[in-house]
Amino acid sequence: MNDSGSHLPQLGQWHGPEDLHSLQEKQLQQTLLWAANSPFYRQRLTAGALPASAADLSDLALTTKQDLRDNYPYGMLAVPKKRLATYHESSGTAGRPTPSYYTAQDWADLAERFARKWIGMSDEDIFLVRTPYALLLTGHLAHAAGRLAGATVVPGDNRSLAMPYARVVRVMHDLGVTLTWSVPTECLIWAAAAAAAGHRPGADFPQLRALFVGGEPLTSARRGRISRLWGVPVIEEYGSTETGSLAGECPNGRMHLWADRALFEVYDPRTGSVSREGEGQLVVTPLYREAMPLLRYNLEDDVSVSYDDCACGWNLPTVQVFGRSAFGYRVGSATITQHRLEELVFSLPDSYGVLFWRAKAEPSALRIEIEVPQEHRAAARAQLTASVGDTFGVPSDVVALPPGTLIPAEALTSMPDVVKPRSLFGPGEDWGKALLYY
């Protein structure tokens, strides 16, 4: 293999399910050989008993996040350490880390998958990357994809004190940012920060072409609200630190699994059955993962997968991502999920100005707080209360708060001075900050 990625399948190289299946089967044997080199899979596989086809994979046990934690740091490694290019850990890991590592060859596949944006990326673009760098994959992945396309990358890491929201808005406006990558919530906060700086999000950023988003479930209602605020398409991406990009959006607005680069199954945790499509948890076997092969890795994300035809002509399965079922909470006899509740909040009329909200599921009622200007509070409260009752059949207490309550104005406008550590201070200076970055 080489670093150019020329060996990798490209969109348009297959013409239907049979061609796609042939691509998968051809690469699967190499994937299995790579997996057999890792200490973890060496215990599950023997050279004489490797699965002969994708259908035979179902005989293997699922790989879980706990397996990755139990084999930290190098129990999943299938290549010599000297061949590694990067090491990462996923977010939200409790206890032992969830490790991931990639070779330079792996990165060719990673960057190409992320760069599959229907709107295109080129050397004409100024690309703001506003997701974490550090140990997570997300920022590095977008950065690599942007450079692969020749774009100018602005590394706006959203975990850095050096990049407050006021600076994000200034950079977007002054540099003429054309593309961004962030979680969807960031796009709403930028809109509020832009307004606080005297800018109109949909009018004063004329170079902006699209907002790339991922990292959290996105309902059609919130997506539409973001798109109307900024006046550009919102293009969704789905993946993980352990796998890289797994799905991207076509020009028709449907999310397609990159089934030329990975095998996908839908797992029903109640019955233990698996299928090619339907609803359940997404299980993935990356086909071009050399450093850390994963066989039947359960992402534990609730999804719906379909092989229905799409007019885009990509000939790839479609997926809807609902997030984790564990994030649902009981109120009375109903289960409240963020996905369903978010759809109700962002179905409120745009004229109400609701961008930020939060909710708490109590045993007997659902508490919801929304930021809304004074003139729309009564209407917003009444409409949201009614829609929650109609949808979930549970009582709710909707509180309408003044703008600036959930997202303080200071968070949108402050520009803190981030200094380097020092040990020598003069009279009257606060030496409590010695050695610290803040």
C-alpha cells in the first residue's frame, strides 16, 4: 500500500449491491489477516479458521468498548509500534481509556472518507475546524481531510481557552471562512455570538458555503433551524474516534454508510440477532484499518439502516442515527429521549427566537427551560407544553427564560487573555497564576 490512497475504492466504482458486495469480500480477507496479528484477535482467530466470507463473520463474538478498555494500551495493536502515526482516545471514557491508533496508510483512508462531502472541498476554501484536537480523532481528521483537498485549515479547537466564541466569530467574518466543522450546538452559539458582535449570521458572512456537523444526534427540526439562521446547507457526518467517518450526506440530504470501506450490521440487543438493515445498534468492521483492526465492533448507537434506492446514485445503504438508548429517561410511563424532545423544541416558530434549551426528566413530570424574548414567552410556553403532552402523554413544566440565562452574554463576548506560564512577578501582580496557562 501507499500513502496516496489510490488503492482505495472511490464513489462511482460500483454499480449496485452485487458490485459493492464483491468489493467488501475482496478486502475482508486482508482485514482478517491484519486482525490475526493483534493479541486480542489472535485469541479469537486461528489461521485455519478465519471466516471465509462476510456471512461467516456472524460466528465471531461482537467486539465491545469494554474489550478496547480491557486491552489498553496495546492489546489491539496489529503492527509494530514504529509504524504508528497517531494515537487517540475517545471522549466520554469512564475509567480505563478507549484507545485507538492509526498508521499513515490508515490515515489515507480516514482523510478520504471525511472529505466525501457532496458540496466539495478545494484549495479555494478556508476551513474552520472547531472540534477538539488533543487525543480525540475529530479535529485531526477534519484537518487532514482539509489539507488533502488543498483547503486552508483554521485550527479552531473548541477545547482551547485561546479560541473563545468572540474570536470564532471574528475569524469567520474577517478571514472569509467558507466551510466549518463542529457539533451542531456550536452553530447555534456562533449565531448568538455573531449577533452580540453586531453581525447578522445569514447576511454578514457571504463567503460561507456550508456547515459540516457531527458528534451529536441532529434532528431535522434543529438542522433546518441552523440552516435558516446561516443561510447555507448543514451537512452531517457520522463516525467515531475508534473508526473515523462511517457515513456522510448525499446531495439529497440522506446519510449513506461508507459500505465500500466497512462492513455494517444491525444488532438487536434484546434478541442477539443481526441483519443487514432495520433498527438496532450499529456494528461495524472497518475494511482498511491496519494498525487496529476491529471485527464486528458494536458502537452501541441506535440506528435505522435501509438499502432502498437513492436518486444520488451512490449505491450505498442509508442510515438514521438516534444516539444511545441509555440516554432515555422515564417520566411516568413514557421514555423521554433528547432526539424526540429536540424535535419539539425546534419545531417552535423561528420568530420565537428559541436557540437554547435544557430539560430534566423527573419521575412525575418533565421540566424544560427555554431562552425566549419577552414578547414570545407566553406563546412559546403554551405551544411547547401542548406538543410535549401530545407526543409523550406526560405533564411538563415549561419555563421561559430571558436570553442570556442558559448561555451567558459573557461567554459570547469575552476575549480572555491566555498567557504563558511564568515564575517572576512584579509588585501588585497576582502571582497565584504562576506556572499555569489561563
